[in-house]
Amino acid sequence: MENYSLKNEIIKNLEERQDSRKMFNGIQPVIAACRTRDSDFEAFIKNVSSSGVFIKTTKHLLTGQEIAMTFTFPKTQKTIMATGEITRISYDGAGVKFNIFFKG
């Protein structure tokens, strides 16, 4: 019973996100050029919202770590340059909350 309760709480938290997310698939992948203090790398963007992104990467990142990134949306060719903070780590990537972002 407790496990069911925990699962419902996780689902509730996901549904209460402030911003809707745009999901990306493999047909037109969005690739971010990322830079941390330690390294430069590229990562696929799994989803994006006005407050942040989730990047798919195997790079060792830490919660609280600063990151800068640039990415272009394929359909519109709009380029986004952003700085942010790693807020969540999972087995397949990291959640980034934007601090500052610019549209080009």
C-alpha cells in the first residue's frame, strides 16, 4: 500500500510542473553543445520548456553544477544560448534549470 502511495505522489509532482514540456524524438533530434567548468560535450535534448531542459548524456555531472549550452530548433532554425544549473541527475541524463537564456 505504501508503494502505491509513493507512486501516486511522484505522478502528482510530475503533473504539477509549472511549464509544459516539448518532447523531442529521434526523427529530428535537437543536439546541445554543452560546456561545464570541466569539459565540453554534446548531448541530445529529450525535452525543453521555458524553464529548462533534460539532456541525455553519459557525462558525469553533479547536482548544482553550472552549465552553458547552445542549441537550434530544426524546424524554426532558432538558436538558444543558455546558462543554467544541473538540478536533477538520472541514469540517462540530467535536468537543467535555466538561469539566463537568449534566443537568436
